[in-house]
Amino acid sequence: MSSSATDPDAGLPAQTSKAGAALWLSVLRIAGALAIPVVAFFAMWATFDFLRSEDANRVIVVVVAVVVGVFGVFFLYWGMNKAVDLLPFRYREGVRPWIFVGPCLVILSVFLVYPVINTILISLKDAFGQEFVGLDNYRFVFSDDSMLRSIRNTLGWIVIVPLFATVIGLVYATLADKLRRGEAVAKSLIFLPLAISFVGASVTWKLIYSFRPAGFGSNIGLLNGVMQGLGQDPVAWIQLRPWNNLFLMVIMIWMQVGFAMVVLSAAIKSVPDEIVEAARIDGASEWQVFRRILIPSILPTIVVVVTYMVINAMKVFDIVFVFGNAEADETEVIAERMLRWFFISANQGRGAAIAVVLFVAIIPVMIWNIRRFREEESIR
Amino acid sequence: MRRIRLVAPILAFALIVAACTDDDGGGEGSPTAAGSPAGENTGTVNVLSAVEPEENEVLQNIADATINQEQSDYTVEFEQSGNFEEQVQIRSQGGTLDVILLPQPGTVVQQAQSGNAIALEDMGFDIAELESTFGEYFMSLGEFEGKHYGIPSNVNLKSMVWYPKDDFDKAGYEIPTTWDELTALSDQIKADGGTPWCVGYQSEGSTGWPATDWMEDIMLATAGQDTYTQWIDHEIPFNDPAVVNAGELFGDVMFGQGNVLGGAENTPSVAFGDAPLPMFDDPPGCWLHRQASFITAFFPENAEAGVDYDWFPFPSIDQQGTLFAGEMMVTFRDAPETRDFLTRFMGEEVQCAMGEEPGSSRISPNVNVESTCYPNPILAGASEVLSTALAGEGEAGFDASDQMPPEVGSGSFWTGMVQYMRDGQDSLQSVLDEIESSWPA
């Protein structure tokens, strides 16, 4: 209907043609939104078939992939945009945005909205996804001992990991910022673990926590080396309930501090020097500068970092999975339970129900994050 | 005029795409199989398994020396995955599986149930012939709704107790054949200042499974095959007195003062592959290790069978049991090359070649494969015990945890055994109660 405002021809006698125009506009919008994904899909299908062919020259394959991937999509948008120009004037600006937003909406609904709805449906069905069982799977999620423990542990992860990673990252960024020389080196050292995969980091830490009982050779684990150096008996760290949860969280903190540090460091550098200097001239101590100037200035960035980490901690799975039988060690987390039930125990219903719970738990974090973002925008 | 120019690039692009498709379709020119739409020869048979990378290499070597050389229609590619269960789940739903080696018959049935696996009957295999080759009992494990889905491809004897032969003989110990003799032997070892057992249950996400083997061995030897099968089928509860009795005997070994190297509570921290290693120390850190035949792959490289180590069957308690496990081939793509692969791979020639392959600890479930195929005396001995048990009836029992529903067999049973080790003998009843409550309705 917005088109009527921009439509100079719209007049009283054209009442019926106006309804027709609105219909046409909707049809054109939908067609425009669908055109690019559909054409792109078939183009990719054809290209994919070609790329799969093993006798094809590799160089040509790469060239085709680049040409189709980059120029193909560009030409699609460009061509569609030109095609809109061919439409009668009154339709043009009503359809144009849909050409650009539409493909995104279509792809999102195919790859995001549909799977979410399907997951919710499966979560109401039995182990094989065949018959509806009502809320049984959800009853299981909130009554099974192991599931409840996984919820407890995940809560621990989303509080402890972001807290420590952000605080350490912030302190490190602030201190590194004051270095006269070697700031880049100091930061790189902390940043390095971020380049390792979660599984890689877990394997590394497995060696640090390694334990061998008496009779099975000397202990090669770093921590037990320290313990023995201090004249203590070696400890089976990963069996040490409930502290083993903390030992696993340390791994994620170790990995994420680098991220927090880099992002916060960039934010600190963007705080105008005048403000900091003005505060110093007014006699503020370094702590006051940090507490009253720096922190408020970079608060939006801190919020982004914390949100990112909360979501990451909610999804943690690799670390727990690599470290052994989570159920026996009582280190279960929600994402790990989801995989366990969906794949290993082959119970689609329960796996999907856990996925839905995890999904719903992440929504408030996202909403809070978007709200904050909007507030920031409105201030600017 | 102007309009045509604008549309031209789009048309040109569409033409290029169309041209590419045509080229591709024409260039390949492979005949589409008329009879079966899924039966097109892709030139490869992919075999996905959960075996260790070393064993995968052995399998590939055997295939390269036999099947890949004998014909040129297709190439067999063995692939192993550390996260086999997830891979199978993902790829069976995605339709990108040819043949898999399933270590758990329970999941053979599950694959059949999900409708992705292809029945042997539908591929034209003669079941009676297969039953005479692998024994009715083994074949029946891959049966679902009257159809068979699995061809046994490997078997390993689980009721094996390993010992350091040279030191053992020097100390004058005798091989026990009954539970009482075993208890007497371990008392004697302790009296001589040694530690009887080496035990390790750590196996990443599957930690606890070696303990379930202990339980099964004892169940089979105390309660007998009928009760054992009822236990698997949940016709008796998991906390049935028969299971409690087996758990008590198991606990007597594990928790007996000085029985286990490092103590029972630490067994979940010892990797199952590292567990037998102290046995090869001088003097031996331990004298007995109960594990399936594959464990020799984890023994020190210079250890010699029959000299440094040897084995005896797990002693009889109320009767003699032969616990075994194995692997079954399940097919997901019915095509001439997969059928040909199955036929060749289960045949005596390839199976015998597998026994001769150095570095292979696989034992053929094909009862027609002579024990002379195994240059390794350990495997030859195990093969003899297995062939007798598979061909006959009553004595053999397939690994119970592999047949229980995955929630139990690959979940709460493993976890329960770890908890038992950690919490001590008094926790047995509550552990078994918890496993019982986890049994899916």
C-alpha cells in the first residue's frame, strides 16, 4: 500500500485498478524475492555437477567456481535491478527492496525457519520421529538426573567463563595498552590459543591434566608434575567431582581471553585521549581513570564480548566430549547431552527436545543484545 | 532496443549455465542402469568403520592386494572414523553410505528399523548358505522383521586372560581353569609380593566399556546362556539377583585388597590400551589382564607371543562361557559393485589373506576359514575356540552391551560400571537400580 503515496496516477476512478495494482505489486514482490534464490539454486546445481566431475582441469574448476560464485550472484542482482526498471513506474520502488531483501528472507526460511519448526515437531515425537508423544521428551529433559546436572553445569559455564575471560582480557588489555614496547608481542601471546580448535585445545589440556595411577609409569601431566614436585600424591583431576567442571572451563577461558583482550583493547584505544588526560589533570588516580572513564566508555563493547561468550559457553560441547564419559564424570552440558541422545542413543525426540531447550535459552540473550544495540544506535 | 540490451547479460548467463550442464551430462556418458535406479556403478565402494587407524590400513592393504587387483570395475576404499556413530547417523540420513562395518549388532537392527539399510534377502543373498558359513546364532543377531541385514566380517574372542608367560612359568604358576583356581592364583601372586590384575577402563567418550565385558563374562559363566539372553532382551530386570550375583563376583576381584594395580577407583583413568603394559615390566607390574583378542595390537612391539605373553580362556564358574564380539557389514547402497564386494570380502580367500596379513589381529567369523590361515599362534588358538563355539550351540554369547538398547549398552551400563569402580562394592545395588531405570520403555 505504500506505493499509493508515490503513485501520482492514483485517482478516484481507478478504485478497482488500484486493488488490481496492489495485487500485482504483491505478486511482483514475491516473484522478485524468489527469482534470485531459484535461479541461483539451479545455477549452483549445474555448477556443482561440473565441479564434482573428477576429470575436469582443477584450474578451470576454480575459475568456474569463482566466476559463478562472485560474478553470477552479482549479475543476478544487477540484472534483477535492471529488470525492475522495465516495470511500469508506479510499481518500481515498491518492488525494488524486495529484490534485495527477498533472497535473504527466502534462504533464511529454508535453512533456518524450516529446521527450527521441524526440530520442534520432532521434539514432540518418539525416538524414531514417528509418533507423537506429547510433552514426554520435555518431561524427561527436566526430570532426568543427568539432564538436570547438564543444566546446572551449563549455568556454571555461562557465568564463570564470560566472567573470567572478560575480566582477565580487560585487565590484560589495559595493562598492555600502557606498555612502551612489545605490546604486539604481549597481545599475540594471549591471542594465540584462539587460533587452535576446541578439540585441539582439549587434547593439549588433556596432557596437562594427565594422570597415571601408581604402577603405570611416571606421570607426564604438567599439573601432576607440579604436585609431585611439591611432594604431593598425583591427582586424577578429571575424576575430581565437581571441580572437574572448573578444570574444563579453564580451557575455554584460556581460549577466549585472547578474543576479549583484542576486542577490548581496540575499544580502549578508541577512547579519546582528551577525556583521559582531562581526568588526569583534574587529579584522578589511575584506578579512577579506569573505573570512571575507561569502563563506562567501553561498556557497549564489554556487553558485546560478554554476550558472545555467553552464547559460546551455552553451546560448549567439544571440550566436554573429548574429556571422556561426561555422565560418569558428571561434567555433562546441554549441547553434549543433545549429541549423546540424538546420535549415540539414537533418540531423535529427546535430542530435539534438548535442542529446543537450548535454543529457547539463547533467545533472551539475543533479545537483550539486540535491545542494547538499538539503544546504542538511538543515542548516536 | 534498450530493453533487449538490458536483458542480454541475464540471458547470456543462463545460456552459459545451460551449456555447462549439457557438456557435463554428455561428457560423462555413463550408462544409467536400467533395472535399479540406485544401482549405477560409481566405481568405488566406500567402507566406513570405527576401527583404529592402524587396522584400517591393514584392511586397505588386504583389499588392495585382493579385491582391487582382481577386478577393475570398482575400487574398495576403507575409511575409519573416531566418531563413527555420529558419522553413520549423519551420512545414512544424507544417503552417502555404501557399506559400514558395525561393531554392534544392536545398531544393525536399528539401521534396519530406520529403513536406510538394505536387507540381504533383497540383494539376492542365500541366507541358508550364510548361516552355514557364520553359524545361525551370529546371523540371527542382524535379523529384523524376518530379514537379515548384517554379514559378520570380524569376530573377536573376549573371554581371554593374558599373562606374562616367561615370568609366569618361572614363578611356577599354573593356568587356572575354574574360578576357585583363579582366586587361589591371585592369592598366591599377592603372597609372592605381586599384583594380580591390570585393569583400565578409560576410552574417551566410551569410558567404562571394558568393565561391561567383565560383567558379561561373569554373567555367562554364572547364570548361563538362557539367562544371559533374557538379560539382554530385558526379560529379567538389570537388577535381577543373577546380575547382582555377577556384580558381586566382579567386585570381589576389583575391590579385593591389592588385587588391582593402582586400585579399582583409578581404573576409569587408565586407558584400556595402556592397561596391559605393566605386565611387560621386569618384574611384571601385574600378572593377569582380561581383554579381547584385539589387545595384542597395544602390546609392546618387541613382545613375542608364546614367549613374553600368552593367554588362557576366562575360567569357568558354574559353567564355561565363550564371550565374543564382532562386526557386521551393513549395506546402504544396492549396486552390482557393493554386492560383488560383499561376496568377495566374506569369502575364504580374502578372509584367509586377512589372517596372514602381518599386523592384523582380525579373526574371521567364517567357520570354514582354517586356523592354519593364522601364522600368529594366539589368533589361531582364538579362532579355534570361536569356530567351535560359533558352529555349535549354547556355549557362545555375543557381547551383551552391544546388543542392549544404546541408551543402556552404550550409555548407562558404561557409566554405571565407572560409578561402581569409584564408589565401591557397597554401591552395586544402587548402580544396577539406576541402569535398570534407564532402560527405555
